[in-house]
Amino acid sequence: MIYLLSVPAACLLGFGFVLQQHAAEREPLSLMLSFRLLVDLARVPLWLAGIGCMVMGQILGALALTRGSLAEVEPLLTLNLLFAMALARWLGDQPLGWSGWLGAAALSCGVAAIILAGRPYSGQGQVGVVRHWVVIGCVLALAGVLVVIAKHLRLLYRPPLLAAAAGTLYGLQDALTRVSGHIVGARGVAGLLVSWEPWAVVALAVVGLVLVQSAFEAGPLRLSLPALSVAEPLSGIACGIGFLHDELRTTPAALAWQAVGVVAAVSGVIVLGRHPVMPSGKRRPEPPAHH
């Protein structure tokens, strides 16, 4: 069941990202990191189609998270990059070539190796309230630092940082989604509505969406999607260990495979960052200033 939910979720997420980026990259740069960007994009049918795909993918991913561990679900969700490249190739006229597929495979397999080698599992005991909020605060702070740094860099260097910030928030969102699923199982829908976790999931989704669209607006998809695909699962696993009391294997063999996974993932990011297959359309001109 986990595979039947996670793989279609990855497909829908990948397709949704490509459609959203096709629309967002035509928006005026003055709307970057503004909620007005979402309002403007909401009038673009292509973007709405992409959002529809992403929402359906997130729903399937959430259902998978309630049935399996992060170690099982997150590696499968990283396949969204492969589906995104396939759709980008179909929409464009640039062949993928061996380097494109090798980069996508290296990234997906690298992230999967990091997670599967560590193989997080639910431990025993309870995590203290202080640790719980410290972990959440660190994740939010990291995302904030990435955004601040991106705002002070040239436009070319902003997409990966903004996408990484969004992925960091999405990882926290995945962890809180898992918590929300447990709340529903223990206390029902009524208990969920009076808990803060589902509302935090909604808030993280909205802020993450602004960051993702800003990254898509700032440059080609190849500059943002790899960073997003790496940051989300790593953030999710970190949150699982930090406040869900998941545990990570630290045997020499596991650590060695995790190191191999890091090298493969970074290599995949570099290869995809230089591959021209991802879409890059024409930006909508800035509106004339009124005097």
C-alpha cells in the first residue's frame, strides 16, 4: 500500500512542480517572496493545474506517511525529480542524454541511500517538550537563514537557497503530518481540530509555497528542484529523530553507506544544475512605474 501511494504521489509532485515553474518564471521579479505572487499566479490556468497536481500528490504522500515510516516514504517521494525531468523533456526540445538521467538517478538514489542506510525507526520513551520546540525552532531558523542569505545574493544564486528553505519547511510539515495522523487515530477528527499541529501544517504549506514559487520565478527548474528534493527528506528525518523519537542506525556499515549517499546526492545536484533540459521560459515584463 505504501508503494501504491508514494509512487503516484511522487509523479504528481514532479508534474506539479514543472507546471508551476512554467507559470512562475513569467512573473515580475518585484513579486518575489510576496504573497501577492500567489494571488497573481492564481489567475494562471497552467499554475492552477500544477497546484492541483501538487495538492493531490501531497494528499497521497500524507496517506503514505500515516501507514509507513519516514524511511520508507521519503525515498520514494524523491522520485518526483525523475518524473519532473520526464515531463520537462516532453514539453521541451532538449534531449535528456545520459548525463541527465545519470544525474537524476544519482540524486534520487543518493538520498534514498542516506535514509535507508540510517533506517530510522520509532524508539521507546517520550521526547521532552523543550527538545520538541528546540528542534522545531532550529528548523524554522535554518529556513529563515537560507531566505535571508538568498535575498542578499544575485538572482542567479537565489533559486537553490529558496528551494532548500522550502524543502526544510516541507520536511517539518511531513513530520507534523505524521503527528496529525496519530492524533486522528487516538482522538478522532475532533481532537485534531483542537490541536496546533494541523494548523501548523497548513501554515508551513503556505509559506513553503511562497518560497517554492519564488525559487521557480528566479530561475530555471534545474536550479531549484534538486535542492528541494534533497532538503525535504533530510529535514523530515532530522525532525523524526529530533522530536518523534525515531532512532538512526550508526553502525560502521550504515555510516559508510550514508557517506556514499551524500556523495551521490551532491553529485546529482551538480549534474542537474548544469543540465539544460529543465524549462526556462520568458519572464513577464515588469509593469511600468507610475509617476
